[in-house]
Amino acid sequence: MLLAKWIILAETRAQAVMDRRQRRNPSASSSAFSSPTSSSSRFRSEKFSSNPPKTSNSLEDAHQLKSKCGKPQRPEQEEEGEQDPNNLLSLVGTCPFMCPAGERAQRERLRDLAVFERLHGNPGKTSPSLAVKKFCRTIATKHMQASDVRPLPVLEETLNYLLNLLDATEHPFEVVHDFVFDRTRSIRQDLSMQNIVNDQTIHMYEEMVKFHIISHHKLRSCSSKPNFSSVHYLNMEQLKKCLISLYALYEENRNSNSIYKNEPEFCSFHVLLHLGSNNQPLGESLSLWLGRVPSLILKSKEMCFARRLLRLFRMGNYKRFLCTTATEASYLQYYIIEPYINEVRALALSCVNYCGYKLHPYPIAHLSKLLMMKELDVESFCNACGLETSTGERGNKFLSTKQTNFHYPKEVFPSYCLLSLEHF
């Protein structure tokens, strides 16, 4: 009797299990009790297959998705959070001032005026000829009124006004840089929101790239001041973003096989940014980037110089590196190369110290020619590298070789200009 009840209970439970499986997957009801091997193998193949389930016309879907997304966004578009490039065509700025009237009034109330924007030094008063629109990270085209966006002619005038401030001597350069740094980002933002991609825009971007490169040079003299590293890092970050946008503008405005007048030099900056660094300044390998550069640019003297200099740097050929820089670099190219000059000089000094012939001292006058530095600077540089100098009987300075205390100078060590480039 107990056995019969147990059998009935087992059958009832089995039937309940079958009902539940059928409700979960009706199509599998006919095979619910198929062999365990086939069921488990089917489960493994679905879950761990290296080929995901195919969707119809997957290539076409990818192509449609790409066409919907449009061209890659420039850094300014990413900062705005703009997703639909078509919306950019609908906005045309009408603001006639360097700063919209609404923002100007609000910043007066909040006393949020930079020193360059204050009328007669009053932190709560400004004027249309002084106030410049600030950069806003969270702005978006769909929330912006045309009266708050400056058209191209106003943006050109604003940029010229800002760049003229770089010659001001009433304030330290880091103060001027902080103001121009923020306001040029706002200019790029207004250009991007209106999707302006003509020749005037290219010229403006070239000027803004120059600003960041010159700042890269001038900020090095502020290395002993607080927050130097963060300011220097942010300036380099914006330089790279400006270059990305500028290269995109070159491509969007290219006609047949022609190139822009300044394009070879500005493309050479990207190559020079790879000096002394194993990272990828613009987010991809240099070889891939060079593969997309037009042949006319690759054959230009500016690009040939940059690529040759990068090769000399990686080979450790310090003599040709310094000579090539001194004879061929433009002032903008030199400002990018400058931070690595001391590194190359230290390499040369290391070779002289460790590879000197026997124990004969090396004349500082010869080092001066090799390192392309003044003799007084050479002696200071040797001391910064942990090496001692001596004075001979006739007053000549020498470097004793085979010293064991050599080390590379700190990054904040002064950067002495190459002798033939003192005019930079």
C-alpha cells in the first residue's frame, strides 16, 4: 500500500516538472526528456559558442548605424554632449558681442569677472569691449539660443583680442594664460555648435594651436611655482585636442590633392610630440596616423625633419640631433622639442663620462661645442648631473671622466637654449 502511494506521488511530481518545462518553453515539450547528453551539449554550444547568433543583414545594419552616426566627433563636440550632427546645421549665432549680454549681466552680479574684464578695476563692472564669454562644459546645442552664440566674424575678432593679450606685461604670463586658455575653449565651442568648417576656421585653429605651443614654452619658466605641473598638463591636453580638430578640418575642406600652406608644419607637431614618450598623444599609433597623411605632406621638409629627428632621438645620436634641431627647426617646432634637449645633452654627457679615453679630463670648452651651450652653463649642467669639474693651471675648466655619481637632471632643471637658437 505504501509502495503504491509512493509511486503515485513520484508520478505526480514528474508530471508537475513536465508542466513547468512546457510552460517555460512550449517548443521544447516534445524533447523535454531527450537524452541528457544531447541536452547538455546543446546548452554548451549556445552559451559558449565563439560565433554569436547571426542577425539578418548584419553588415548592412552596421553600415546604416555608421551612416547615422556621421563623421567622428571633434573634441569640442564631445565636450558639448552633442549626439546628432544634423542639429548643428540649424544653429546660427547672432550675438554681436564677445560675451552675450545675459552672461555679462549675470557675471557682474556674481562679481565673476577676470582681471582683464574689469572696468576701471571694478570686480563688479565690465563692458562689451572687455567681457569675453566663458567656457561651459555642460552646454548643448538644443538648449542654446542663437543670441547667446557668436557668429564667425565676432569669433575672429574675439580671438584676435585674446591673442593680443599675450604681449601684456602688467600681469604674469600664467595669469594671462589662464584667461586666454578658458576663452579660446569657448571660441572652439561656438565654432563647433554652428558646425563652421571653412578656411577661416582652419586659420583660427592654427592660431589657437600656436597659443598652446607658445604657452608650452613660456610655462616652463614657471616650473618653480605651485600648480605648475597641472597647468602644464592641461595646456598640453588642449594642444592635442586642438590638433585633432585641426586635422579633421584639413580633411573636411580638402580639394583633390591640394594641401594647406601651413599643414605640413602643423602635421609635424604630432610627430614631434612622440619624442621621449612611448604613449600615443592622439590616441593611435604614429604608423597608423602616418598611413593616412597625404604624400605631399609626407614629402615636405617639415615632415621629413620631424621624422628624421624622431629617429635620431630614438637611436641616441645626440650630436646629429642637436645639430639638426639648431639648423632646421622652426620656432614652433623648437618649442615642442625644447623639453627633450636636456635629456639628449645628459645622454651626451654620460657617454663622455663613461666612455672617456682612459682618465684624461675632458675640456669644458669642447663640451660647450658638443652640447651647444655656453661654458658657464655647461659647468652648471655637469653639476646638476652629479659630476664635478676642475680648474687647470691656466684657468681652463675640465670634466674628470669615469665619475660614478652621474644621474639625469630633474625635470624642473632650467632648459638652456641651443647657442644658434638664442633668438627664439
